[in-house]
Amino acid sequence: MNQNPLITLNQFIADEQSKFPKVNGNLSSIFRNLQLAAKMINRDVRKAGLVDILGNFGETNVQGEEQKKLDVISNEIFMRLMDLSGNCVCVVSEEDEDIHWCPGGENAKYILAIDPLDGSSNIDVNASIGSIFSIYKRLSPDKPVTKEDILQAGIHQVAAGYIIYGTATMFVYTTGNGVFGFTLDDSIQEFCLSHPNIMIPEMGSIFSVNEGNLKEFPAGVQAYVDYCKGNDKAEKRPYSARYIGSLIADFHRNLLKGGIYMYPPTEKAPNGKLRLLYECNPMSFLVEQAGGKSHTGKHRVMEVTPEQFHQRVPIFIGSSRMVDQVLDMMNKDA
Ligand code: AHG
Ligand code: MN
Ligand code: MN
């Protein structure tokens, strides 16, 4: 019988709370409700193949992309659970143009940014998808929340994480004291500590990028992709190409195994595709806490002050030496 102690996410957060004053009681209640949202979305994702919730909802989101039904459902679940938490003043979401104000949360301290369902084009083909969250503290508790409270640089995040609905469901998060992963035990419906203090290898041998866009990448990025595919036994090249098209799935694998994920600028999309608030900042906080790096090619991602809720930035994220390599090649080309 496995003798490892069973530590649930709730227990872990309670223990952290006593060690780190930053993780106060209010944040814990948000985490409790994030977990509940994760379990509810997990339930819906798992039965998506059985009931008619697959397919397009018939609406497009604010960025003109098709929304799947599960996107809408997941968005609603997060909103409902944050309304109930009582500690969240508002939520901004990839799926909504406007700010969602939590009723009765006027005096609450925290702001949540979410990508309620990431990788949704993979729902129909039964590949891993996930939810991403990022938490900020409002700037001034005694004044009404303004756009500036929401448009804070990523370095001001108090917590960030994701839930991956993969072969198993996992909740991975950081509050700035390392990265911890919890796997959902279906039989007791609890997230249990399975990956304490995750560190990303300094160097990996996986590169993840949509190579279909290769010809549109800046020359330095093209040179790096070429380098990844080159032969060098000592450097373990060629690296392996792995790209699911679901940021969470690609990121999660690279976090555990070592690797780099890239969404470079292209001619058509000079700022790449991924959103700063909902995708890039939370993943950057996690990767840095795990010892890795995240960069736009011009700046550390978490130092970019957002100007718009739905702003996009190019991203190079993963094992620190791999991110340095691509940045070097981009600089040489500049
Ligand atoms: P979302 O499903 O939230 O819209 O995000 C999709 C994102 C991300 O998950 C993924 O890495 C990327 O889009 C893939 O884009 P390409 O298909 O352009 O490679
Ligand atoms: Mn996404
Ligand atoms: Mn999404």
C-alpha cells in the first residue's frame, strides 16, 4: 500500500496560509471555489462525448472566434462560483467583452482573469484541454475598481494556475512560492498533491510551435526552428516536435519534461495569437516559479503593462536555456 501522505488541495492551502501571510483567508475561499468550478467543468468535459454539448454554440467571441458550447458553459460556471465566493470584485474573461461584476463584491480585494476553456478546438477530437486563471489584488481597496486595477502587469499577479482535463485532471498553481500540482482522485472528488514543487528542466529536447506558419515567422525564429531540427548528438538534436494546439497541454508536457513553446509574431498576426491577461501572464508566472523563462522576444512577458483586456503578445516560454537560445537568434537577426 502506498504510504505517501494524502494531502488534498484544501489542506495544502490551509497549511500554506499559516506559513505565508500573502496567502490569506480571502484568497483561500477563491481557491475553494476555483476547485469547485474545476470539478464542475471536468464533469461536463467528461460527458461531452455522451450528450449533445459538442459543436458550435452559434456565437462568436469578442475576437471573432467561434465559441464552442463548452466554452460558454465553462465561462458561466466560473462566473457563478466567483459570485458565490464573496471575495472577488470582478472577473474578466477571454469569452466576454465586458467586465463581469460579482454581485455584493464591491469591497472584495481580488480580481480574476480567466480563459475558461483553452484549446477548445480539441474538444471534438478528444484531446486535452484546460482552464487558466490569474488573480490580482485591486490597487486601492477604498476606491472603486477602474480599468487600471485590471490592467496590471503580470509581475503583480498574486496567484495563477490551470486545470488540465487530460488523461487525468490536474490542478496546477502558484502563489509565488513554487509550483504545485494536484491530481483529481475521481473516487473521492478531491485534488490530491501529486507533483510537489515542480521545476522545469533548464534544458529540454522538445519544441512546440505551429510550424505551418513557419514562413511567416521572423528570420531569427525560422533559424531557431531549423536549429532544433539540425543534427548534433552532443546537444541531443534534432529535438522532438510536439504540438497539440492546446496551450495547456503543450505547456504542461514541456513543464514536466523540459521544452519550449512558441507563438511567434507572424505577418498576419504581429502580436501572435495568445492573450496577455488570460494565457501568457498566468503561464509566465508558473514557468518562472518553476525556474523557466517567458519572453515576448522584446520584453519579459510579466513586465508588459497591458493596455487592453484582450491584448495579445508573442510568446517564447519554457526551459530557460532554450528560451535564451531563441532570443539570441532573434537578436542576431535584429
Ligand atoms: P482557445 O481555445 O482558448 O481559443 O485557445 C487556443 C490557443 C491555444 O490553446 C493554442 O496553443 C493555440 O490557440 C493554437 O493556435 P494555432 O491553431 O494557431 O496553432
Ligand atoms: Mn486559450
Ligand atoms: Mn478559450
